[in-house]
Amino acid sequence: MAMIKKTVEKAIVHQIKNEEHSTRLYLAMASWCQVKGYPGAAAFLYKQTDEERMHMLKFVHYLNDRGGHSLLLALDDPTAEYKSLTDLFEKVLKHEEFITAEINKLYEVALNEKDYTTGSFLQWFITEQIEEESTVHGILDKMKLAGKDSGGLFLIDKELSALAAAKGAATAAPAGE
Ligand code: OFO
């Protein structure tokens, strides 16, 4: 297989940075939820931070396997202050939409370079983004229905804890990667 082109390599290194930022952002968010008394949301985001690290590693291994070099770039501080749990999840959604746009840009770079191997590697991420965005949309819809009702938020937090447990089961399964 031909060695990866420099343009594609550079774009992947940039995406490694995005994924590493995602992992730190969700860790900061998990920590906020834990401190503010939302254990279910915290569990969900602690799972999410692990998943993002797995995304980062997928890119690191792929680029190195293709003869490139996965470098780590400097990262911005992750935001750690939120007005409410809904505000936090709105930021999760915004971030996932940003990541989807970044994956699409990377896909375009690969196709412009006729790097179809990278194109097919990216399919997994394209599907993953659809799932992640729809999960967060679902969480936000419920939060908006609950409004400022603390009983409603309590139930949503419980649901998030169940969602985190389900994620754990999926991550543990061999095909769940
Ligand atoms: Fe959230 O999927 Fe990676 O960043």
C-alpha cells in the first residue's frame, strides 16, 4: 500500500488533536457533574471520555500503520463552568456537531487525494457521529421537557446512569470497538 500523503497525514494529526481535546472536554464535564451532584451524568461523561480516547488511539494507530507519524499537538484548556446541566449538554451537542464537520473535512481531504483507504477508514467515524449526535439530541429533548423541575432532572440523571452502564457493556464486547 502506498505511503500516506503529507496532506492527509497533516489532516489526521489535526483530528488526533480534536479527539484528544474531546477526551479532556468530557473529562472536565464529568468532573463538573460529579461535583454538582449529578452522578448519572457524570458516569455517562466518564464513559464518553474513554470513548474519545479510543477514537484518538484509532487515528494514532491508523496513521502510524500507514507510514505516517502521529504527533500530539498543544491543546486548549477545556471549559469547566456551566450554568446548568442543560447548558452543559447543549455544549456537548455543539462540540459533537463541530467534530462531525471536522470528520467531513478530513474525508474531503482524503478523497481529493484519491486516498480511498483513508476514506473507508473514516466510514466508522461518520456512522459514530450520527449515533453520538442523536444520543445527545435525545438527552436534550428530555431535559427541555423537564425544564427546571428538579424531580424531572433527577429522573434524567438516573436514565443517564443506565445509558452509561449500557455503554460499558458495548465497550466490553469484542465487536464494540
Ligand atoms: Fe465524539 O466522537 Fe470523537 O470526538
